[in-house]
Amino acid sequence: EDAEKGGYPHYMLKEIMEQPRVLYETYTGLMSSRELEKAAEILASADHIFVTGAGTSYHAGLVFAYFMARIARRPVITFISSEYLAYRSLDHSNSALVAISQSGETIDTLQAVRSFKSSGGRVVAVSNVVGSTIPRESDTTVYTRAGPEIGVAATKTFLTQVLALTSIALALAVHTGSLTKAEYTEAMRELRNASHAASSGIDRSIRLVELLASSLRSKNNIYVLGRGLGVPLAYEAALKIKEVSYIHAEAYPAGESKHGPIALVEEEFPVIFVGVPPEDELLEKLQSNVMEMKARGASTIVIGTSSYRELEGVDFYIDVGNYSEILAPYAVVPPFQLLAYKLAVMLNRDPDKPRNLAKTVTVE
Ligand code: AGP
């Protein structure tokens, strides 16, 4: 087992560190197959597009919906796969479902696929396991090439899903004319740097995360707040922190924080802000949220792109470098994964096998 961990003390850390390589492999795999074109054809012919998944895969689905609106200019209906019954009475003959599951075996996501197909819909699966049930029952599959993920907490499969899903949004955009061929080529060339962005996110945060974890290890609650693309990344960050460290972490859209969550904030309450592009639209708004929290005595932390250095009232800052909107997730997410990992280790939890959790949930 030690050999399989490649010299790392845990699979989770090994899998976080593998991200630059598997992002590159996913990218080259997508570029040398016809998977994106097939997915784009199905989505282009649908009147309505849905996306579903559970846990981390659902969060990747939220990133997909964001880029579908921004890049492909198509609205997407998002739902957590265990809630598929809400849509069971719809006629799906002109709809497409993007079903995300790294294992390809999650029962709730499989039920959503079956329910959707039985009412005439077409399904695009996004999975990491060739030949698993969800890809077998779908019309086409876009594969991530993350290699086996052993740690129960999804890490490398999340960012490779984000890469595959962003590529699907771009492929649809060029298919339907929202992007010109030249713009598409340029965007795909940019996405090639996902791997470098992940390296930078890891390198720039690895030391600081240690300090941050020391100051957060004694906390009972943490808020993670973001805006725009930062919202699904905040959800994923909070899930990672809670599942491996058992510290209660809750994510909210930052703008929603004053509609309730702020009631809990008192002296030293940690609030982590996720800072992503477009900074010209989001920075000022996030500044107000930082000040609202600061005024209640919160410890304010930012993990974000370099532009967020301008924020006032921040106690601790991890600058991941400056990245465009489509590259930011790869730089911003690894610091959160490392933070969750460090907290688990400091608190003597086993990050690879968190209590009560199974890697793949096959019962409803
Ligand atoms: C992620 O860290 C979790 N362990 C969990 O939420 C997971 O993402 C979820 O069970 C979905 O799994 P899947 O991608 O294999 O369908």
C-alpha cells in the first residue's frame, strides 16, 4: 500500500498532487477523441438542458451551468441527482441530461438517468470509469482521465470533471455559433494551461495552508463565501473540509450571507472568501461582504486570484496568481483541498477513510 501512495502519507495528498498531470491527460484525451463533438451534437439538438450529480459531481455540474450561460449562452437546469423525482412528470423528448459521476455507479445519478431516458430524453455521461453503468446506459460519454481515485474525498476527479465540462460548454458554443472557430481554438489552447494553474495553486499555497490550518483546527464552524463561479467552488471547499476534518463548514453565495448566516458571526468566527474573475464585477461586491463580516469580529480569509490583494479588512490571504475565468478553478481549488487535508491530519482523522462515508453510494 505504501508503494501505491507514491511516497505520500495518504492517498488524498497523492491525488491532490497528481492534479497537474491528470488534468493534462484529460485534456489530451479529449483533444484526441470525438467525445466533445458527440456531446455537443446532443446538447445542440435539445430544447432544454439539465445537469445532475451527487456531492462533488453536483458541484462540477454547477460550474458547468455557469460556463454554459457565460460561454454557450444556454440556460441549464441543475438538480441534485437524488431529487430526480421532481422532474419525473415532464416529457423529456426534446431534452438532454448531463449526468456526472466519477465512479459511474452512484445509484441516485443512475436513477436520474433511467428516469430521464424513460421519458424520451438523451443523456451525456461524464465519468472517470470506462464501462461503468452510467456510461453504459447513456447515449454518449465524455471521460475524465484522472486514473483511479482511492481517497474517499473526491479531489483530482473534481478538477478533471470541471475541465471536461468546460470543454463541453466550449464545444457547444462553437457548434451553435456562440463562439467563432478562432475563438474556440483560442479558448481550448488556454484550457491546456489548466495543468499549470493547478501547479501554481499548489505551489503558492502549500506553506500558507499549514499556517491557516493551525489557526482553524480549534474551530467548530467555518463559512466559505463566494460570488459567481466562486459559489460552486465554495460549496466544494466546504464539503471537502467537513468530510475529512469533521469541522462544520458551510458555503453560501456571499450576497446571501446577510439574509441569515451572518447571525452566527461573532468574534474570531472564520469566514473564507473565494476570489475569482471577473474581478471588475465581483471585487467591490465581495469587499462589502468582507467589511460586514469584519464589523462583527470575524477572522477574514481570502483564497483567490492576485487582484483580490486590493481587498481591505482581510486577515489572511492566499494569492493563487492571476488567471482568467476559465482557468481560475484549477488554481483556486487545490489550496482548499490542501487545507481540508491538513486539518484532517492535524486533528488525527484519517483523510482517506472518513467515518460514515463510502467512496460510491450504491443504495438510495
Ligand atoms: C466527494 O468528496 C464525496 N465523497 C461524494 O460527495 C461523491 O462526490 C459523490 O458520492 C458522487 O460520487 P460519484 O461522482 O462517483 O457519482
